Amino acid sequence: MADVGVHIVVTGLVQGVGFRYFVARRAERLQLAGLVRNMPDGAVEIEAEGPRAMLEELIREVRVGPRSSRVADVTVGWYQAKHEMTEFRIQ
């Protein structure tokens, strides 16, 4: 199955609550490549590539987030994988 990419923006109480580490652990377990970073506006941005089923699982988990977070909204955009990343990183 061909890999795809997804761009995810998560808003709510998602900074200062371990959200990036939560995303990184989930992405590594799902064997996805990409990155997660805090945005200046308080959102968290995720870029990930891999099999679509694994990305959909990541999105499901991101919608819940870690216990200390409060996810208000999740915006998802799909794209054709660029294969520029080989691991998942926190920025």
C-alpha cells in the first residue's frame, strides 16, 4: 500500500501538557515518520507520513490527546507522501 501524508492542526489546551510527547510516542508506535511542533498561536502542528490506516489511527488518538489536555478542534489535510522524513521528531 502506498504511503500518504497528513497535516494536522490541533487547537485547545494542547501546549504545556505533554501533547507533543504524546503524539511522538503514538507516531513511533505506529511506525510513522514526521514531526510535531508547538505553534505561536497555541496550536500544535503535526506532519506525518505512512500507511493511511496508521495515520487514521494517529488522528483518532490525537482527537483524545493525553489526560491533561483539552482538544477543541482537529483540522486534517491529506497529501501525497514526499518521503523526506525517516523518523518522527519533536520540534
